[in-house]
Amino acid sequence: MHVKSVLIAVAASSAAFYGLGRYGHNLTWPDAPSPAVQQALAQAEAKPDPAQSTGAVPGPAETELAQAPGRPASPAPPQGQKVDETALRYFAAQGDTRRYEAELARLRALYPEWKPPTDLTSPQPTGDPELERIWRLFAEGKYGEARAAIGQRSSADPSWQAPADLIAQLDRAEAGQRLANAANARQWEQVIRIGTETPALLTCANVDALWRVAEAFVQTGAPERARDAYAYVLTNCTNPAERVGTMQKALASLPEALVVPLLAQERQNEFSGIRDEIARRHVGKAAEDPTLTATPEEIRRIEALANAATTPDDPILLGFYTFRHNESAKAVSWFQMALARNGGAKAAEGAVLALGALQKYQEAETLGAQWLEAGPANRKAYLDVATALIAQEPAPRLERAVIERIARTVGVDRYAPGGAALGWYAYNSGQIAPAETWFETALSWDRNYEPAAYGLALVHQRLRDQGALRAIIAEWRSRSPRIADLLNPARGRAPVATRGTRPLTETSPTARTVPVPEPVERAPRRVVRTEPAPPSRYEDDSPAVVVARRPALERPRSGSCGTGTSGAAALQRGWCLLNLKRPAAAAEAFDAAQRGGNAQIAADAAAGKAYAKLQQGLTAEASAAAASAALPPARRKELQTLLLSERFYAQYEAKDFNGALITLGERSRHASESTDLMLMRGWSYFNLGRFDDAAQVFQALYRANGSPQAMSGLTAIRDVTQRNRY
């Protein structure tokens, strides 16, 4: 082939591209190959070449060239001149299928009358070993070395000229490298410029270059031009993987309105996966926004995919879609399918929410508890259904373990609605002290949570603590009509309990009396001072009386805080840490001692752990620790006394005076009462209106040691009884 003809072709194609607009922004992709190209393809189909795979279709440069005015539609090689088949034969001999197909398509587009040789696997002798070496460098991708070899030979033999086909292919290959480098560096204008200046690069033999140019159009705000690039591939290129890849890239980068028309170029259902993904998008958006809906066809498509596959993704998608569109029963089925396929935390979250929507709270709580540590979304779903579970009217019958699990989770997450719900559950169970604590704690987490404030107001009203009740009413009067109305004489008797805004009536059944644990992180309580506090009904001008300080725990002898691993060393370390006021670390050391020591060490460690839990204020856990080993009678009595003392202090501070007196009576079977405990017994009687019993206690204390606190109690009794007479 003459060099002159090649230069004319390149000049014509470049002129056609620049005529469409600088940097290709006005680039128009052809809808189909030119008639000349179609004729070449028809001839190829009529006479298939055994060495030929699916041929690449020429790009816009070749199409524009074939259609250029003034040029013959079917150019043929000059008389007596053969088509330069050197590159074609070389690529065939090297097994370079991609370059072979591109070169074959190029020659057919330029010379429709040309017939490829039947034997291309054997290189045609050129009689030029140096030229063969240059072609080999090109085939190996060593373009720089090939250029250098051409230059060296041209310098050594000025009359020699490199084949035009070799130069053209080097130009295209180097332009492809520059385009790829610019795309990798996100230099999008440069990508478009290279593509515009090298139109021969944008062919079906270089679909990757077309993809990169399309991405550049997207990144520079011209999605319609990217659509044209993708449409060119789908119209002209036949490689199945590249066609599907083109649609995938279009779906990922273009607005859906530009993607849908491309589906019309589908061949033999090749874009089924793309249609599946579009349906997933629609269902997913509707799953997030209940105001949107997917079409029945899209739902059926995803349902078929979900039933046919073994993965959890589509069932999860359908589960959230049906849940958000008020089809919770279907949602549960889909989420259960996803869980059976190892759908993990997301499937569990959806199942918990859907079960909650069906009011199957206990089932939802049980499932949610298994996924508490999976993530924040799972914890939130659990807390929602757990709160709904204990807020039912009437309160459900729940196992102790369930209540403790809910209380623990609510406390860790500082979840005010859950804290208030536990308060109502305790209140309706007749557990006034835990109810008060939970309401106070919920308010400490959220000062504006009105249901907790209302519950606390009812607790104070039930305990006849008028001062505390009036304080809550004063704080909430302008924000809560029902709290403001609590002291309204026309209101009548208060309801037994209420959750949210709907009160329970006097006849409402209460929950079974499962003890409700108090929160680990309690709301700040009243300051604990050295003497019993004045009763709530005592006047402000009366002598000051304050709450008795709890006696300090009797700490056993300490040792060195070592790091030994034996049971004895762990036991010694636990006592040392306990004396250093590090109860959490001490409890861990005592656990280690229980696991690694003999029976005696294990018993001592159980006692130590009980002391540690008491130091942390965890009375229930301290009791469990004390019961976990066979302790000597003296040690068991000592611990039992401490545990009962802790329970008494908690009940007294919670104003559960009846419970406090019962606990104090049980404690008296193990140890005598100290002066502080006797004073608190007297004040418990006082607050219950049992003035005669209170007077006996205070008189006995005053005769025994002349206690001024006892005299304050007697004075308070006298003032109250005298006022009552008038």
C-alpha cells in the first residue's frame, strides 16, 4: 500500500473529527457501519476465514472516511499494488487475536474487494529481517524500542521508509497508552482531546478506550455524549462480554433516563442481568422511602431471583420493601429466608422490626438479643421491640432473665424510652422503689422525656411526697397538662399507672411480680450525709436531720498486686486491688482465682468477688457471687449481713419504707443493729405514720446514749402529732 494513500486517509479522518467540534464535545457517533463496511462484513459472513474470530468493527474515523464526499465507496488498491498484509500475517503468526481482528477489520473497511489469504499462520517472507524485528517489538508492546529501531534504520538508510501500516499502528498504540494514562490520572479533558485527535483509536478493537472517553464525558458534565459512546459500542461491536460491560458502565455512571433507551439494543436477552439490577434499584429506593412503590413486574422479577438463588441479598431487599409497605407478615418470611442463608445482622434487624410490627414482641426480643453486639442498628431494633414488650397493657409475664437483659441493654445505651418503660413495668408490678429509680434515670438521660416525668410524679403522689410532687408539677406545668392536673381537686383519684398517654385503670391487671433490677448507672441520688434525713412531711424549720452514712465494707487483709497466674496469686491480687478501690479489676482477679485454685481458694475468691460487687453497688451480682461457692458459716453470715444492709439502704433511699423494715428485720437475725440503722428504722416508722413505733425506737436510743438525732426524731413526732390535733 502506498504511503501517500495512507496519509490521505488519516488526513481525511482527522478533518472529519475536528469538523465535529474541538475536543469531541460535539462528537456524533454513527448509528451503524458505513455501506462499505457492511458489504465487507457480509462478504466475511459468506466466506468465513478459518483463522478469523469475531471481527472488530471499524470506528468513527473509518466510517467518516468511507462516507467522505468525492471518494469512491469501495476503494481498491492501485493497479498492480498488493494490500500490505505484513501486520495481519505477523499478528496471526504470533497468535495475537485482538490485534489480528482489528487489522483484519481495518483492511476490509478500506478495501472491500480484498480477500484475506487463506494461509495467514505462516508469515509471508519479506526478505527483511530487521523489519520483522521491528514488528516483533511492536507486538510485544515495546513501542519506544520500535520507534528507535525505525529511526536508526532510517538514519542508516535514508532511502528506506517504514511501512505506513506500521507507523499507523504505532500511532494508535501510543495514543491508547496516553489516553489510558490520562484517564488513570483523572485528566478528563486530556482524555477527550486524545480521543478526538486519534479517531482511529475509537473502534471496536479498543472498547476500553471508548469506555474511558465515555467516563471522561461523564466527569466533565456531558452524560449525553457518554451515552453516545456507549450506544456506538452497542450498535457496532459484537463481543458479548464487552457489550454487557458497556451496559454495566452505563448503569453505574448515567442517569437512568439515559440508560433505558440503550436496552433497546439488546441481542438475545443479553441484558437480563442489567434489567435485574434496575429492578433492584427501584425496589431498594422504595424500601427506603415508603412513598415510592415498585411496579408489579419489578417485584415479580426480584421474587423470582430470590427464590432461585441461595444468597440472602434479594430476600433482605424484599423484606425491607414489604416491611416499609405494611406487609409485615411477608417481610418476616423474607427475612427468615435470608437468615437461613446466613444473611447476618441486616436480616436479623429486619426480622426483629417486622416481628415487632406484628406485635410478636417476645419472639422479636428473643431474636434481637442474639444480635445485640452486631451493630448500632441491631441494638436500636432490639431496644424498640423490648420497650414495646414491657410497655404492653396489661404487662406481660416475663422471665427474670428477660427483664434483666432488657434492663442491662437499656442502661448501657442510656435509652430514655426504655428506662421509662421499665419504670412503668415496675410501677404496675407494685415495685415502687425500682419504678422511681428508673423514672429518675430516664429523666437524667433525657430531661425532656415527659412519660418519665409523669411516671415519677405518680410515684411521688403514691408515696405522699408532696414536696417532690409539687417540684415536678412546677417544672412541667407549662409542658404537660396531665402532670399539671395531678393536684387538681376535681381530678379525683389518680390511676394506678399509665404508659405514654393512655392510663391504666384501677382494675387493670398488673404484671407478675418479677423483681425489676435497678439501672447500673443510676440517676444522681440525694447527697448521703451522716445522719437520717428529715421526713418528707416534716416542716422546713425543724431541726436538721440527715441520712446515715453506710458503714464501709470490711476489707480483708491485702497483699502485693502481683501478676502471677496461679489461683493463689490471683486471689492475693484481687484483695490488693479491692483495697485500692479498683473493684472491677478485683472481680476479674477473683474470677481467675476461682478458675485456677483449689476448693479453699475458690471459696475465698467467691467471697472476694462478692465484696468487689458490693463496692461497685451491684447487690444482685454480689449475692450471686456469694452463692457460687461453699463458704464457711462465719464468712457466709458476714456477707449475708452486708448484702441485707445494702438492700436496706437502697430501699430506704427509694422511700420503700415497708420493704426497708422487712429487710431490716431479716438482717437482725444475722447481726444486731447499729445506732445508725436504729435511727433509720425510727424514721421508716415515722414516714409510714407509725408514730408510736417510731417514738419507742427514738426513746430507746436516747436513753442508751443520749443521741441528739434520736431527740430530733422525738421532737418531729411531737410536732406532727400536735399539729394533727388542731
